[in-house]
Amino acid sequence: MTLDPHENASEYVTVEIYDQVYHLSGQDPEHIRELAARVDAKMRAVAAQSHTADSLRVAVLAALNLADELAQTASADPAMGRLRTAGLRGLLDQVLEEERKTGS
């Protein structure tokens, strides 16, 4: 029996980011979980420092922090920076689409 490499190329994975559940899809569920955990940790760190309850503000500040980390990585290793950018951009797109669908 031959397995088609494109079969099930995109699996759904459920993650929790800042107490919100998201159902995301991608080719590497473990990578999605790792990215979600990183975003969650960054949002919690920002919230702890800024003492704001507004999750949108926390998300924007966390995104700025992650973008800064990414810029520093990209300048040190451009190939790694592009790879991390693509992963984070994909995750952000999925989260925003989920938010748009649910109206949250």
C-alpha cells in the first residue's frame, strides 16, 4: 500500500491561547502547538507587565514583542528569520480568521 504524501496534509489541532480555544489546521500539528504555546506565553508575560485586561491590547503588544524577536533573528540568520516569519504569519492568519468567524 502506497501512502499519498498529500493525503491528510492539513490536520486540525486544538490549542488554547490566552484562555481562548482555537481550532487550527496545518501540516505539522506539533509545530502549531509549539507556536501557540509561544504566543500564549508571550501574551501572559505582556499582561503581567502591563496589567491590562484588554485581550486585544495584550495581543498587539505580544505581537510587537514577537516581531522584535523575529527582526533580531532575521538580521542574525536571514533563512531562519524567514522560516519563523512564515510560521508566525500562518498562525496569526488562522487566529484572526477564527476570530472573524466567531465574532469574538
